[in-house]
Amino acid sequence: MLNDTPTHTSIFICRFYKEKAVESTIFKNAMPGTGLSGFFAGGEIGPEALAMQSLDSEFRNKAAIQGFTAVYGVFFVPTFITPSGKLLNDAMKTRDLSF
């Protein structure tokens, strides 16, 4: 079982928009009241974003600097319970020990 509140959130942004706080505003609207930390990078190096190309496409093998990308990470800490009574007995009968 996960907590409803994230313990930490991160953002890694590659390049800047002309407008301020584009990515953080998107995050704030999606998860109001949640803190966000991260940094700006100069771009990411990797294959071009051509997901629809076939695996043997020559375009998938070329590395390039990607810009205007953002990666968000949202971290939760699991809440563990100590099973007892009927909950434990039912779990043992069904051999389902995921609480």
C-alpha cells in the first residue's frame, strides 16, 4: 500500500523555453501543494525521439542532442501494516501474503 502523499518529487529539464516556469506550472497544476526540486540541463544526448520507427531503422541509431524535454520523478514510501486476526488467517488460506 502506498501513501497518498509523495515524499519527494524531482524534475530534470533540458533547455529553457522563452516563457518562465512552463514545466513547473504543469507539475503544480497536476499535483497542487507538492514540493518540487530539480535542475536545468543543457539537453540530453540520445537517439532521436522516433518511437514509431521500426527497430532496424537507421534513424534509431543516430545520437543527437534533444531539447525541450522534461523528466519528472515522484517518490512514495510504502506503508506497511502488521497483519493479524482474520486478515492473516484469510491470507494464509489463499496463500496471498500481499497486504
